[in-house]
Amino acid sequence: MAFLPPSSSACHHRAVPFAPGTAPWARPRRGTLRLAVAGARSGPTAGPLQPPPAAVDRRRCECFDLHQQLVPYAEAYAWQKSIVKRRGELSYSGEDHSDTLIALQHPPVYTLGTNGSEKYLHFKMEDAPFEVHQITRGGEVTYHGPGQLVMYPIVNLLYHKDDVRWYLRSLEEVIIRALKSAFSIKASKIGGLTGVWVGDKKVAAIGIHGSRKIVYHGLALNVTTDLTPFQMIDPCGIKDRGVGSIKEILKKASHGREIDDTLQLDMAYHSVIKEFAEFFQLDLVTSPGCSFQNILHFDAEWCFWSGFIRCLVSSWAPVLVAS
């Protein structure tokens, strides 16, 4: 079953209370898990991180490859939540047979996690240079923009390892392995902080949120990102460390020689999904070459016909019972 994004007309959000004209958002509900984050402090992991025990059959993971496309944040956020809702229903009935991975880029946008506040912003909300969204992931404020590889895994931990902290650290490990494999970049974790670092610069932020064992949100890897917008915030609430990118690191290592931006994004994408699939022992089924607009159009038609069929079934049910 393909978990496509909801049609625009079907998306309902509450308005952002920060600045006029910003996109809508949904507040986190009580009783749901808000672990971590795009940079929150946490304790070190004990011992080397290991993937879950090998399964006889790899779990299926549907991958939507939009990594060269800019998808508005509000639409991607609504898409995630629609998948989480459907997956929750399937999990309840024991029919949740696959995970989901969405890879994309966003137009310039700031997002505030559940611990985010205006004190981390270097501008007044009414003068925000880009859209600002407050969302359900843990953590503080971060920036998304072109050249940043954003991946949203939507994973049911009951089929992996029922440990959210393990999952968060696993995403860090996936990025570290991917950077080493694709670019020979030695990245690492820093005790007490979340994310992936090269020296004292953060190259990847991670923020997740859990609902009924299904985790979503994910990771943002600075590949060819313009880092200037980070100067307008305290990224992840951290004031004493900087932000870096793959492009910046490679340029320095090659003494100023430029590498094609599209190639870097492609290399980062393929390396991350490879390591993700290997670490979590998933069988990736990729939908490449699609556009977000086409997916929206397809999903609108799917919603119409599925609703129509449900109406027919419900109207026939009394007749069938009576007969």
C-alpha cells in the first residue's frame, strides 16, 4: 500500500501564533513521546551501537525519492502525519507490514521544536525572513533550505527495537557511516549533544517524535546548503558551536576545488539510504522520478475513489444483512 501525501484541500492545520503569513501547524498532543532532537543535550550511549538482531525476512520500506525537489514544509509535515495516522490504524489491526522513507529538500524555513522559543531567534517574529513553523519534534530551532538533504523515516519500532533512544543514536550512526563511505569524511558524535559533527561543526541535525511506537520527523544533512540563514538563530539552542556542510568540508580538503552540487546531493542521498537500509535491515522499494505535485494529484483521486467505495459498502451492508 502506497502512503501518498494528502491532497491540499484535505489538510487542516492550526495557524502559527508567531507571525502573520506564516504557514499553519499542529500542536503536540498530550501523552505522545517527544524525544529529542535537533540538537538537545542527552547522555552518552553505553557501548558500541549495534543494529537489531538479523531478521529472517527483511522488512519492506517504501522510499519516496524527491531528494532533488523542493517541497514546502507544511505539505511535507501533513504528509508525514497522514502516514503516521494510517500506519497506526494498520498496526492496531496487525497489518503494518512496511516502513516509509521520504527524501526531499525544503524551501528556506525555520522550525521550532517542542523546546523551541523566541530566545533562540535573532529576529522579531513579525520580521521573520522565512516561514516559521512550530512542530511536534523535540528540540529547539533549526533551519531547512535548498542543498540540505532531509530524510523523514516513518518507522514502527515494534518491528525493530522498542527503544527510542537507540533509534535516535542509530540515525546518527547511519549518517556517520554514510559520510565515511561516500566522501571519506570522518564524522562523530559529541557526548551530551545530539547530531553528527565534523570537528566542532554540526553537519547533521536529528529530531524525532513518537506516537504509539511509530516515530517520524528525522534528519537534515547539510550537503551544499547556504549556511548564512543559520546566523539568524542559535541552531538547536547551541551558542558555542558552529554549523558546517559537506561542500564546505570538501572544498577545504581539495584546496578550493569546487565539486558539482547536484553530484554531491546524489552521492549523499544514495549513501545515506544504503546505510539506512543496511543498519535497519530493510528492503527498500524506491519510487524515483516522481514529482510531489503528481503524488498529490494521485492521492486526491485515490482518496475520492476509496471514500466512494466505502460509502457503497456501508450502504449495501444493511441490504446484505437483511437478505
